[in-house]
Amino acid sequence: MARRIIVTGGAGYIGSHVCVELLRAGGKALVIDNFANSSPKALERIRDIAGAGAELLRADLADANDAARIIDAVKAFRPDGAVHLAGLKAVGESVAEPVRYYSVNLPATFTLIRALEAANARMIVFSSSATVYGDLNASPVDETGAVGPTNPYGRTKLFIEEMLNDLARADARWKICNLRYFNPVGADPSGRIGEDPNGVPNNLFPFIAQVAVGRLPRLKIYGDDYPTRDGTGVRDYIHVCDLAAGHVAALDYLAREKAPGAQCFNLGAGKGISVLEAIAAFKRASNRDIPHEIAPRRAGDIAEIYAKPDRAQKLLGWRATRTLDDMCADHWRWQSENPNGYQD
Ligand code: UFG
């Protein structure tokens, strides 16, 4: 069992849930975060929920000036491996500022690799994305699907996957899991940690939740003329706690396999849900109105994508167990008890 884990981006939405899951499984975390899109309060909340097993190193993995300090701290922590989530992640922003995306997401990974090498802990579970599949595959898509991301953010994810694959091919001591997330939503059932996006949310669930709580007036549905069952976009929403459990399963898998090399897994629930279905479920869970209107399609969106998650079930012994109603109830609990996120 891998027990001492570096969690880059560990104060963020997914990272905070990964920390809780790790601590609950008896592990310890060293969170490396620069709080570019997260709050130190998440660390306090992690402590409240799951005990004091998460330390913090406030540092920027992409800043060369921080590298020596990071490498020293990683060595001192004596880790078994890392979960690597730190990075920029807004699709639209990456189209406008591609060089920034490449010059943050890739160098952050180089520094992590150097630090793990120095600590003799060659194990990474990497936060990749279903976005690497682009628009090239019919759903359900499995890990043999063609890759072709349609924006710079997605390309950083694919390049990092490929780099980690090369690393594992070059040196069999490296153990890698590239986890391709579908659409994480929901929150820890405690209501203490959750998604707290900077500014107006880009993604569907945080937007719906802010409409339900009265922070935003109405939701725009980006297109109702897609070739889907009700014309709106279909995605594979997965409860963030299921996703977090997938990371612990991946760490356990890498720890127990002698020479796994680099492996790739879809983490999705395996079920397509439309925008209208998501709105209806959130309305039921929150008992609030979700005013909405039909708007033009959003540039770069695809009609439908959902996962075939069988490989993760077979090799990691993991599958998503929480329902859409669970996702909505838990997302709503977080949003209604923290209407302004961590600022309250
Ligand atoms: N949508 C709306 N209105 C909104 C926001 C979203 O109708 O205000 C629709 C979208 O058109 C889409 C669905 O809701 O049909 C989901 O959109 P999200 O933005 O929540 O999620 P995406 O699937 O577009 O993007 C997510 C991640 C990306 C990742 C991508 C991989 O946010 O980081 O999945 O497929 F790249």
C-alpha cells in the first residue's frame, strides 16, 4: 500500500477530495499548492473531516525559483509517490493564452518528476482528462479510443501523458497511471469542501448551483439542436468522491504491481446525462427553481461523450457507485451551506 503521497494541487476541488480519501484510507499527504485557483481554507476543512494527516507546502511547481525548495521538501517527506493535479484547467482561457498553459502545466510536471527521482519514489497518478479524446470517438469511449484534443489545455494533458509514458518506457522503475476524468461534480457529503471556481463558472454544475442559490440569475443552455435524445449536450458526470476513490485504487494498484509501466484508465460513471436531465435532477435535490434559456452552441463543444469504465473496474477494482441524485444532493449541500465558497 502506498501511504505517503505528494498531492500537487491538493487544495483544489478534486485535490481536496483526494486528500480526504487518502487520509481516510490511513495515508498521509504532503499538499503542494500555490493557491492560484484554490484556498488554504480547504486544508483546514480537510483536517476537520479527516484528521491532521495533510501537511502543506505553499509553492509554485511551475516556478523555477521554487524548484529547490520543493525538491528538498519532497525528499524530507519520504513519499511513496504522487498524485499530480496541479495545473491550469480552463479550456477557453487556454485558447486565448496557449503559451501560458504550456509554460505552466509542462514545467510543473518536470519539477515533480525531478523531486520524485531525488526522493527515489517513482510513482505518479496523473490527473488527465477525457478531453484528450476530442471529438473522434463514438461513446461509450474506452482507452483504445483515438486521441485528438481540440484545445491547448487538452493538449497539455495529452503531452504530459505521453511524456510519462516515455519515462516509464525508459526506466522500468517508474510506475504511472494516467487517469482520464470525465465530468466530476458533487462534493463530500459533509458539505465542508467542494468546488469554488474563480469568477463566473465555466462548467455546468457550479453554474447550476450558483443559479439555484441565487448568486447568478439564469443558466444558458448551450444548444438544444445536438443529435442527442433531447437535443442538449450529453456528458458522463461522476461524483467527485467516486473519482477520489479511483485515485486511491490507482495508487494501490501501482504499489502492488511489480512493473506496471504506464497505464491509462477512464474514470467515469459510464452513463450519459443531458443538460436538461442534470437541471431536472438538481431542481429535485435543491427544491429551487433553476431559470434557464436556450442559447447558441458553445464553440468547441461536442454533442456527446461518456466512458466505458470497464478497464478501471477490471484492473483497479474500482467503479463509480454514487447516483446523479447523490451528486446533486451533495453539490447542493456544499453550495447552500457555503454560498460564497471558501470566502464565507
Ligand atoms: N453547459 C451549458 N451551460 C453552461 C455550461 C455548460 O449548457 O453554462 C453544457 C455544455 O454545453 C455541455 C455540458 O453542459 O454540454 C457540460 O459542460 P461543462 O463545461 O460542464 O463540461 P465539458 O464537458 O465541456 O468540459 C469538461 C471539463 C473540461 C474537460 C472536458 C473534457 O470542464 O476541463 O470536460 O471532456 F476538458
